[in-house]
Amino acid sequence: MKKLLKVMSISLILMLNINMTVLANEPVAIVMPENIVDTSNHIYSYDEMVVDIALLKEKYPDKIEISSVGASVDGRAIHQVIIGNKNAKNAIYMQAAIHGREWMNSWILMESLEMCLDNWNNIAPHGVTYGEIFNNCCVYLLPMVNPDGVTISQFGLAGIRNESVRNNCLFMSGAKYPGLWKANANGVDLNRQFTVGWNSRMDVTAPASENYNGTAAFTEPEAQAMKYAMSQRNFVAGVAYHSMEGAIYWDVGQQGQLRERVQALALHCHNITGYRLAEASPVKGLEYNYMNIDKGIPTVCIETGTVACPLPYSQWKRLWRENQMMMVALAGCYQ
Ligand SMILES: [Zn+2]
């Protein structure tokens, strides 16, 4: 029923876009489902997320700004949602699902987004309203930066629409276990595509379901989209969601003030989620290496979950309990 309402609503939104005046004179009001982001299903697909973003925009037109920062190999738009005042003095960058099989983190960002919007006029943990917090610190959300990888993990290689791209995937290492897919549809691990230490890890030398860094940094459209997304502002903090292990990685060899700022960020995240602070990460070429070292933006990598990916649905309640306050509480730390 909820799905049906969603489809009905999205049709009305499309009508609205086509002709505002017709809808304004229509006696039939848009009926919004009470909860837009549905966490009762066992999967959260890219298509479902796209509908949810449109519905949230319709329900809260002046509280979020939506856009696309690029497109995936298989032609899926990479969506960005800015919550709060885009011109706020501070802005945070939050990203999920750079690895396909870690899609449950997209749910965290989308469910948090809806929760924050629903509570706009309510008092947040820092003693002021959610709205006031996001007025002083907006959040740039990229809830699913690797939509093709997510689609392969959820629906198999049949989910890739472009025939030649799909056929290439068939011959890659890991193709027999699409549920475990981490890379994009070119078999490049997007979290090995970043410049800082890009060529330091050469254990996988051909396109595969995971860990292949590509022929150069930023060859992949999704990595280029992220590079653009990160360049939009001088963010005060960045969070990259991954799975699994319940840990916060922050130490990539930052020095001076940046080190102090990223330590403070990691401690905020630890206090909010309860996850342990992890040791220094030996892997390079990652998004958060780039954010910290190249961009000078304090950024942590948060690893959710306690079992192997893709996380089973039974993990969701735990993930939500641990992460539901991240968005608003972290923004509250940067007022
Ligand atoms: Zn990951």
C-alpha cells in the first residue's frame, strides 16, 4: 500500500512539474505517505531512493535542495541532497555506499534525513531546534554514490542495463558472487580511485568485483562526481560510511591543526555512535585519504555493522539505533 501511495504521489509530482496551474485548481490534494523512507523491506534499491528523494523534496520544498552531481557507468544519476541553509557558515559532507554491497548505509542517511525533516521544529540534543542547527550548519548528503554497485549487489548483473557493460562484468573476478560486489560496473573499486597514495596498492591488477584501483586516479565517472561534490564547499567535516566492524577510522597521517580537527571529529562520532576509535589505516587511495590530505577537510570513515556484507536485514535496527542521531548531532557540533 505504501509503495502504491509512493507511485501515485510521484505521478502527481510529475504532473505538478508539467503544469502547476492545472494541479493548483485540482480538488484532489497530494496524499503523502506518513513515512516516505520505508525500512520495513529487506532491500533499499536505487530506484526506491530516487522516489524517496523526490517525495521528500515535495513534502519539504524549502528545507532541502536536491541535485545530481554526475552519473554512473550504467547511467544512473548520483544524487545529492543538501539539508538546511545552503549558505550556512558551516557545511558537512556525508556519503554512503561507495562500495555496492554496503548499501544499508544509504538507508541510514535517507532515514536520518526524513527524521530530521519531520522534527524540524522540535528540540534537538544541543538544546535548540533541528531547524536552527541546520540553519547554522547544512549537510551535503550523497546517500548512494555507487548506484550500479548497489544494484549488482541487490539484483545481480542482470541489474546492469547496458549490454556491453554487463557482458564485461561477466568475465571479472568475483562475478559469480554478485551479492558481494563492491566496485562500480567497470569493475573499479571507487574507494581506490583517489589520488593520495593511489598506486600504493596493486594487489588486484584487472577489473574485478573489488579492490581494483583502475588505470589512473579519477578515471571513473562516479569518482569524478565525488571529486566535484567535495569541491563545492570548504567543508568543516566529512563522513564516509562503510561496513563492517563498528569502528571509526580517522588517522591517515594528518599533521598540525588538521590532525586536531580530525581527532575532534572522530571523538564526536564516537560519542554519538558508540563505535570504537580504530587504529591508523594502512590502505591508501581512499576517499578519506584524499579528503584529509589533498583537500584539508577533516574526514572520518565510519564502519557500521558486526557481520559480513551485505549486512543482513537483522542488522538494520542496530545500525539505526547507533546512527540515527549522527546527522543532527554532528551538525550541532559545528555551530
Ligand atoms: Zn567500504
